[in-house]
Amino acid sequence: MTLVLSELPPSTQEAVAATRERVAALHAELPRNGLVVWTAGNVSERVPATVSEVPGLLVIKPSGVSYDELSAETMVVCTLDGAKIVDGTADELTPSSDTAAHAYVYAHLQEVGGVVHTHSTYATAWAARGEEIPCVLTMMGDEFGGPVPVGPFAIIGDDSIGRGIVETLAGHRSPAVLMQNHGPFTIGRDGRAAVKAAVMVEEVARTVHVSRQLGDPLPIEQRLVDSLYDRYQNVYGQR
């Protein structure tokens, strides 16, 4: 099934346009924060539901396109079942090879509005070992509510990675998962929150790695992790 954007309701077209602008801008944060090289990595965001008869939509980076060539117009729009939305500049572009994984996450985690994948060096090094990042930093208690878990090995191309992400994060407070031998995937209420989680998981992966070179990092009691998480999620910052 192929949908033509210009044939969708005006409210949906407006929501898609706004989402493409946001996703294009968020992609610039990946190289800026040293999370990707060349064309690797991707950001997607769920298009806010506007009309009930329109299927769920997501916006994602085109496959193999360098970051300096990205714009709102080159962002690819897809349905959650993988159908591409035909529209202008992006008509000739293939969506990211991780699209099926992102779509699976959106279809099964309704609270998720953004998904990010990178091959950031330190987080990917932990993924290569198949080892979770232990919660030994207050920053981890704040952002992840515990350790960063490891998901199963899965091959790119279908929804296997998406299934691994959903199964691993089920009942877990972490917005990040290290897919074994692959790299980190992060989720959030929107694309910006997922990008933040990607930046944070690389930072804690690096810091805990350095700490291990000096000795054994000290664990934080679970009750204190719970307190840190509650404060950061519900009190910290502006309201």
C-alpha cells in the first residue's frame, strides 16, 4: 500500500511537515555530539495522531545519505507497517535500514514518540561485550533508573531488532538498550528526548569504562537509585 501525502487530510499534512522539520534538526545533534560517523545512525519521530482514519506514521532519515545533505524535504515518511508515503523530494529516497525496528517500537510502545540509533564508540563497545552498564553514577540513577540493559543479537532488515528492544525494555525504566554486537537504541516521549538519552548513554558508557581502568566502581543502593530517579523525573528542571 502506498499513500500520497497530498491526498491525506490537511491536518495530517501539517503534522507531517512539522515532524520532518524537527527530525531533520535533531539529526544534526548526532554528529555534533560525536555519536555517529559517515552516514551511520538515525533519528525517527512518530507523527502526532490527527485524524483517526489515517494510519500511524513516522518520519525517519533516508538510508546512506550524509548528514550535511539532510533537510526536512529529504526526511522519509512511512506508515508503521512499512509503507512509504509518496511526497516530493523524498520520493527517490529509501528509508533507513532500521525503519522496521523503529516501526515495531512505535507499534508496541504507545508512549514512545521518538527512537534513535547510533554506533557511538563507548556504548557500542559495551554492546560488543554483551554487557550491561552498571548503575554506579548518580547521573545513571537520574536518567536511566538503574543499569543500561543489553538486548539480544539481531540482524538488520526486519523487525527482529525492534522485538529485541521492546522485550528488553519491558518493565525497565531505562530509555536505552545496548543491542548485542550492534549498538545503542534509545527511546523517548519525542525525538528530542530520545536524542538526549543517546547522548547520555554514551557519556555514562565512557565514564564507567574509564572508572573500571582505575579499579572497581562502587554500586549505588537501589533505594538511592529510586530516589534519584524520582527526583530527576518529577522535580528537577523547569515546569
